[in-house]
Amino acid sequence: MITTFDLLVAHPFLTGLPPHHLARLARWAHRAPLRAGARLFEENGRADRYWLIRDGYVNLDIRVPGREDVVVLETIGPGTVLGWSWLFPPYRWHFGAVAAGPLLSIAVDGPATRAMCDADPEFGYELTKRFMAVVVDRMQATRIRLLDLYTAPA
């Protein structure tokens, strides 16, 4: 039987973390399969977890102010992590997210992870570096997508 610890060890986002950190993290993680179309979170909702994507894809989206339109900014897939807003106050989602198809993921408790980071600065620094790389990548992808959407044709 594959344990949550085994799933964490196998996930690329956590590659290289010491086993004792993964064992502690496993206490706050669980398998989280979702059906196609399931909304994981809404923009500006309370951010209290993150997901390690194993199989499937998630669309990150944003609502267009003043309209009902939802724009997909990026699609993320296997081997990636979804959600970083749980790490930074005010702990609100900056985007929305919906499963683009059947999704196999590992959901991890955000406040418990923050407590682990506070209690173990070495772990906290390593995890923060990993999440900051995700933030930079997502913000760059968002910038490019918005330029594509709103740049007037030449």
C-alpha cells in the first residue's frame, strides 16, 4: 500500500527534502481526487491549503472586473504545486482554480505547514524558496497571458 509519505517522496516539488521533514508534512497531507469541473478555490477566498498535482490538470483563472467573464491564465499539470496564497498574509487566493479533467492530487494543510516553517527555520526557508519560485513563474505566466489578451493588434 502506498502511503501519503510515499506520495510526498515521489512528488517533484518536494525532491531533495530530508525524510524527517517529509514525515512531518505527511501528517498534514491527504489524497485529494477531484472530478472534472470541480472548483478548488475562488479568487479572494480563504487560502488554507495547497495541492501537489499527481495526475490531471488545473486551470488557473481570474474574473474580468465588471463582467461575468472568467479568463484562464494558465493550466498546470502533473508534478506541479497549486496554491501559494496560504503562505502569505492575508491568506487569500489571488486566482481561482478548477479541475480541467479528473485530478489526482495531495492536499496539504496550509496553517499546519506554516507552523512547521515557524518551528523549523531551515525547513521554512527551503519550502519558502520553492514556493517563491512558483510565485515568480505564475506571475510571469499571468503577465504574458494578459499581454496576449489585451494588447491591441498592430
